[in-house]
Amino acid sequence: MMSTTGTDTAIATTAQNDDPPSGWALKFNITSIKSDPWRWNKEWEKALHSDTLTSSRHVYSMMGRMYGSDSWEPEKFSQHFQALKDLLCRAQDRVMEDHELAEKGDFVTAWLLLEEGERKRHLLKGLEEACWYSSLHQEARALCPEITISSLLKQRGRAFVDTIDAYVTGKKKANEGIPYIFPSEWWGKAVGDEPQSLSIESPVSKFALLTLHRNHFICEPLVVHAYCSNNWYSKVHFSCTSCGPL
């Protein structure tokens, strides 16, 4: 085990101490989420504005390496795709169930009445949970530059509500058994200069797989856990039953 004495002390506070570790967090020397979540998030948001991560083509190129043809047999590649697809469908179904409960409890009013510091705290909790439970953990943050605390706090928290409303509306229009794919012009250009279709139908591709990972991060872990962070939702009689690991 690495010593934490002397110069090693600073190293122990970086993201290499997280489990599982994130290559992006290590590259940008981001503080461990375990040691200082607020600083961790601040450093991640800075990284997302860097030249490296503002290029979806670069993010796609780097993260697509996990799906190199030399390491995947075609059958297992397809099975992996189907498993991710089913995982996302189940997570989205739970989001819809929880959204119905939240509406009954007048979630929007309760959220907008919170002080900004409280909204920020609950979003951070949701972001932490997303990184623990999503399929790529905090590595997926590089795939989702629009999902940041700063962006969701805009308009006195209304941006978070609008994101959820857009998500739920899109999911309602999706065919049964087909995951809703959150639209993104940035991600649509990941494999070329022209926007790409966000369809995840066959043939299976690295783009399709990373699109599933991206949407899983946006979906249940962030939206649901931000809904359910601590006990604020009890003020509107909303009881969440689906929080926890997938």
C-alpha cells in the first residue's frame, strides 16, 4: 500500500485514491471525491472547460479505446451492448415512476423554494451518487459536459427542473423497450464534423456503447439521487424507494 508520509501525502488526496480510479481525474490531478467532494466537483468543472474535454471527438477517441476490436469477440460485444441497453431502460423506467411521485408532492415548488446553498448540496449529492453507481463511474463525467452543478443551478435552480421536464417528455415519446437518448449536438459530432444520429440500434458501434454509458450517467443515478438526496423531499411528501446501487 502506498505510503502517505512526506510528499506522498498530497498524492493520496488525488483521484487515484478513488475506487474505481478515473483516468480523466488522474490526468487533470483532480482531488479524490472521498477526501473533498466540493473541491472534486470544482476541479472537474474546470477540466470540462479545458481544450481536451471540450472536444467530443477527442473524448470519443480516448474513451473508445476500451472497446478495441482486439479485446472483444463479436458475440460478447453484442451481449455487452444489450446488457447496457437493458440497464438503461430499467433505470429510465424508475425515473418515470419517481417523477410521478415527485409531481404529486409538488416537487417543483419545493425545489425552487430551497436556498441556493441547499440546492447546490443536493445536486452535489446526486452527482456523487452518479459517479458511484453509473456504468462508467466518474469517468462518465467526460461524456456529459452539460451535467454540472453550475449549469443546473442557473435561473435560481429552474435549469434543473427544465432538464428533468425535457428528459421525462422525451422518455414518454420513446418506444417501449427503447432507451430515450438525451439529445446533444456536442456528442453528436463525436465521430465527425457533421452531427451523428443518436440512434442505438444495430449495428453495434463504439459510439452506440458510449452513448449508452453517457445516458446512464445522466439518467437514474443523477436525476433520481438528486431527487432523493437526504430528506428535503419529505417536505413535499415524496418518498423514494429506488435509491441505491443498480
